[in-house]
Amino acid sequence: MGTSTATRSTVTDVQVQETKPGPQTTEFWLAIFGNAIGIAQLTGVWEYLPSGQNRWVLMAIAIINALYAVGRGQAKSGVGFLTAERRR
């Protein structure tokens, strides 16, 4: 039987640079817009849904904020923007 050696590629000295600052991104403004609409609904300023449906508004706000947090985390870590050299 032959023996095999496993090789592992490592990335060293990689400087991760954020793609854009938060306020210059689309997801930032979508999160702000979504939060503003949700707060307007919850406070009664804009009653698009009956007040008994506010749990869905709260859920939508939570999902919007979670997606924004994930998107910013990916942007800061460079996920999705790996070049061929960084993959080696």
C-alpha cells in the first residue's frame, strides 16, 4: 500500500479591506428604510396594517437587521470578493 501525504494550502499575509463604508452601501439604506417604515407602523404614524398585525412588522424589522448584519460581516471579511490569488 502506498502512503499519501495531505497538503493543505494556507493564505498568509492577506489584508482584508472592506468594500465600502456602511453608509455608501445599498443594504445600509434598505435597512434604514425598512426600519423607518416599521417604526412608523408600530407608532401609528403610518397604519398600513391593522394594529393586531404588528408582530409581523417586528419580525420583518428583525429579519432586515439580521440580513444587514450578515451582509456587513461578509463585506468586512471579504466573502464573495476573493480573487484567484487569494483562493490559492
